[in-house]
Amino acid sequence: MKTNLPSITAPVYRDVLPSNEQEFTYRPFLVREEKLLQLIKDDGDLKQIYLSLQQLIKNCTGLNVDTLSVFDIEYIFLNIRAKSVGEVSKLRLLCPDDNKTYADVELDLNEVRVQVGEDHTNKIELDNGMGMIMQYPTIDSFRDSGIRNITADNMLDVIGSCILQIYEDEGKKVYDPKDQTKKEVIEFIEQLNTKQFKKVQNFFDTMPKLKHEIKVKNPKTKKESSITLTGLNDFFG
């Protein structure tokens, strides 16, 4: 009579989402997720990278990641990887005092947090009782648009995808951008004056993001400097 092999139980960890403090549980990567990890590391296709990242986090948490903000996704991935591969990440960083020498440093991933800029708000007040309520970029919005980073060239597209609602008369009249065409939303944004547009830019500049300041000592000059790490790519060598 055939005897079934025993099951291996993975450890389970608890944490909370940075965006809303909702508790979630997660487990480390298993061997079956190694292929997804390799795709995330090596694949040049942005949409495939995001699809692999979504699938990996779904496997390890059970969360519906489609509507999670990008910084939630990055935070979850950082913690899963720390419990799977190791909580210390070895980095090779360019020393800012001479911009040519590299130094090896170790970073405790447990110290990395999602940080919010000062005076951050998702309510953009324009003029005469008109304004916008913003929402954070999701991994789907970046994947579907093909946008990897927010730049001057794609800023209007990113802003348009992050407007939750436009209101008039102090909110008595509300417009849902989903009821408008992409062209109509872009044309609305293009009507903003410089002062108003800076308020929108400030929303993105100060929105929550993985951020950590680390000290690095130049092995040649012996000078110690501070480097600010932001985004997943900065935290892994």
C-alpha cells in the first residue's frame, strides 16, 4: 500500500499594509515560486514582470493585489523576500563624495519602512470650489500603461490614471474620470495653471514610498556620506 509523503509547513508571518493598516499574513517563497522570481529579475517585458510579481504575492499572501498601491506591493515583496532569502541585503553603492568609488554595505531589510512626505494630501484644491481627489498608482495602472517610472514625458498619463474624482461647488457636483475619455481627462489637466500643477506634482513627490537612509564610507577617501534608497531596485544588490 502506497504511503503519501508528509507535507512541509511553511512559517507564517503577520504584518499590516502601509496604506490602511489592514493586517495580512504571508509566507516565504517556495521552490515553485523560484521561476517567478527569475522572471521578475531577468525579464525585460514590463507587463510580464508585473504579472509575475502579482502572481508571486498572491501565492504568498492570498491578498487581492490588483487594487493595492505600488508602495504596498513593494513593501510586501520586500518583507517576503527578507523572510525567504535573508534579512540582510548586501549592496554595492557609489560613494557620493567622489562619484567614482564603490563601497560594499549591508542593509537590514527589517529597518526599511514606507515613508510619507511632509504636508502630503490627496485633495488638490484648485479655484472657486473646484478640486480633485487623487488615488495612489496601482500595479495594474503601471502595467497596463507600460509606465515604469513617472517622468516629465508621461506625467499627464499618470496623473489622469490617479484622479479618483473631480468636483465643483465644494463637492456638491462630482465627476468620475471613468465616465470620460482619456483625451478629455488629459485636456482637463492641461488647463491647470503652474501653481495648480505644482500641487498635483507635490502629491506624487510626497506620496508614500519605500525609503531608507544609509551611511556609506568611501574606502579610498574614508569620508562617510548618507545615501537615500527608494524603490525596490535600490534595496537589492
